[in-house]
Amino acid sequence: MENYLGMGVGIIAIISAFLVRSAFLFKTSLSIAIICLIIALTNGFEQDPSLEMICFTLIGMIGLGYVISLLPEKVRMVAPYFVGLLALIPIGAKANYQGFEVNWTLEVAAFAIIGSIIPFFAKIKDWFAVRWFGADKAEFSTAVSLVYMGIFVLAASFVASTFGVILLATGFFAANLGLRSNNGLQLGILLFAVAWIFFSLNSLDGISDSLQKGNLWMGILAGLGSLWACKSIKREKARIFLSLFLPLLIIGILVSFGLINENFGGMPTYLGAIIGTSLALALIELPETEKPFHGMLLPLILIGFTNPVDTCLQREKLKIETLLKNSDSKSDQSSEKEDVMDIPAIALEDGDAGAWKSVAANSKLEFEVGPSSARTSGAIKDFSVDLQLDKAGVLRSLNVEMKSGSLTTFNDIRDESVLSDEFIESEKYPKITFQSRKIEKVGEDYKITGDLEFVGVKAETTLHLRFVSKVTKDGSEVLVFVGKSVVDRTKHNMTSDSKIGDQVDVTFEVAVVR
């Protein structure tokens, strides 16, 4: 549901860009887009009896700001600063937002109230600045608002995490909607973009670790620069087109670099573009003070299409039907990995003696390689395992055969290089094999030493495994074991490379039947 709401934000924002000639239609469509965004953001809440009241309160603030904007000027000069008082309605509610316990106290509600009166504080400051120092009123007001926003974003995120920033953004946007301030609406979108970044960092897999990578900052600078360039366009029709689609084209090209290598583009670049285009709204002077800048909708468009773009950029998922208890029905390549050896072991009995063979639909063999800041994940899709248990249910032999051509890093361009003569030479060496030579039982686990033949070279390799489940499937008894190993690829005719990484961490979950 949140995906459709998010796309609704983007679609409505695109429509709004073509409605700036009509203040009424623009204001209406923009308000609807923000309401959809707020509903999408409330998906960070766990199901709670207070959720509907919380959602209606946030929507009510935007609705009240919209209604005030329709009233005479005398009312609009005062009333918008009170929209934040609606945040007092849910006081006493308790909820959980992205794992953070939110107790809706007066302290939490205060952020919506503060957001709604920031324009008033800025107005007082710029009155003195204009009168005493001859400062430009609009620019000084923007600067003061940004300072206040920075201070209160820090306080809000500290007190109520992401939800505090959402409250601040809602109050600020609703007040500026009532004031009919185009510049204030731009800054309101900036605040919502900050809230969306907080939300996304906690929602999207693998994003938090990317904050110090260059691709995030590439997105920030590209978003800021591409939208900034559009302010010089004088012709209105050209400005409508270029202020939306030129930045989207530039950002799209940079983000798509992530299809080649996740460290070159991808979602960190996309989120950076949201930040960069939002910052541009704070810095760009309006071409006409009476009309909104068409480009002010660009951050909302990017926000709206975050989830669809993330879906397009996600690596292919390795799907199996796991037979482990308390596991999702599908194994997801992108999910956070835990140590497989932490799964509780089971004891085998004499009745388990005999030869067992792997079931492909319920087995997976995955690997990771590279420095911690740039890990590359992959899998071998086509493999088989044969093992022998003695009369006491103790493992006596283990043989694995893998097809090297089925090795994938979930990136076609990269796989072409990995499978070539540059690395594993899959055509020349179509099989990868492991044969056990020595098996030791260490507590509940097995330490298996054997020969791994890979790229035509045999090297001693050690596996660690444990049996973790015994189930019945389709009338047959199935055993499941998990394990891990480390393979030094330099022992198999591959050159050492610190960027790629020499040590390959292998994990597996294998189901076997007799």
C-alpha cells in the first residue's frame, strides 16, 4: 500500500508542476501530494489503536492550513501560526515508530507547534534586519528559517527520532500553506525531504552503511547543481520542462550506474539527489515571487518514486523454500545476514544412518567478498551435496559438486567478467568440487577438512557445519544442515586484489533426503 501512496506523491507532484498558473489548483494538488506523503510516512508505525488518530491529526494540520489559505488576508496573517495546536489532540497516545517508542507527550507535540511558528520567528527577525541593516527581506527570512529548522530537526530527531522530524515538517508546511508563502512551501518540502531521508535510512536495506560513500555525495551535488542550473532559464514553457526533466535525466543516469556496480550509483545516489534538490529550494530565488518555482516539485517527485526505483535497482533475489523453523518462506539475498552457526543444533540418531542427497529447491550456497565498505554478494545456484551418516548418526563423508557457470553476483555485467578467463574460467573448468578427507565432531558441530578443486587447482579447505532441523516433506524425512567456510581465491590461480578481496566468505543451508 505504501508503494502506491508513494507513487501517488510523485504523480501528483508532476501534475502540480503544470498548475502553477492557477494558485488554487496548484495549492490543492500540492496539499493532496503532501497528505499522501504523510500517510506513506505513517507506515513506519507498528499497528496501534492510536494510529488512526495520529494520522488524522497530521492530515488535519495540512487541511487546516489549506482552509486558512482561502480566508481573507487579515485572518491569514495570524491564523496559520496556530495550526500546530492540533498536535495536542493525541496527547497520551503511545506508539512505536521504526522501533522507537513514541509517547505522545506535550514535549513531542511541541515540535508541530514549533514548526508552525518558525515563520513567525523568522518574520520578526527579518523585520529588524531590514530596518536596521538594510538586508534583503526574503533572503534573510529564508536564512533565519533554515537556522531554526536545523536546530529543531536535531532536537526533534533526538527526542522522537524520525517522527519528531515529521511533526516539525507538518507544522511548518501547514503554516506556510496558510500564509500562501511560496518560499515557505519550498522550505517545507525541504523539511519533508529530510523526514523522508530519515525514514528511508531505517527502511531500505543496505543504505545506512552508505552514508560515507562518494555515490551519496555525488547525488547531493548532482541534485543541487542540476536544479540550480534551471533558475537561469527565462522562458516559462522551457522552464517547466527543463526544471523537471533535465534534473531527472541527469539523476537517472547517475543512479543507473549502480546497475554496473552498487558503489557507483544506486539508492545512495538517489537519496542524495533528494537532499541536493531540496537544498536547492532553500537557495534558489523565485523567478516570480507571485508564482511558485516549477522545480520546487522535483524533490516530491523523487520521494514519490523512491520505492519503484529501489525495486528496479535491487539485485536479483535468490529464492528458496527454507525448511528452517521461524524463518521467512523465502530467502532474500538482500536481507541482513546473521551467523548461520547461531542456529540451534539437533542431535542425530542411529535411525538417520545412510546416504543422503541434497534437495535443490530447499538448498542455497551463498558467498561474500570484498572490504567491509564494499561487500559483493553472490551465490552458486546449481550444486549438489552427497553425505554419509554411520550407524550412530555421525557424519562420515561429504562431497559437493557445483557448476561454475551457475555462479552469480546478481549483476549481469559483473558476472560476465567473473565467469571469463579473467577469473574463474567457467568454460574451461565447468565444475567446482569439494571432497572431505577428515571429519571431526566438535561438540554439536563438525569440522571438515577436504580438497576444494576450483579453477583447476586443488587446495585444502575447511568447512564448519551443524545439523539444525529434521522435518517431513512430501512423505519423506528431510535433514537440514547449515555451515560456513572461508576460501582463499589466490590459491586457485587468481591474482591478489585488495579492492576485490582475497578471502571469500561462504555460507550454506542444505536440505538432504535419503
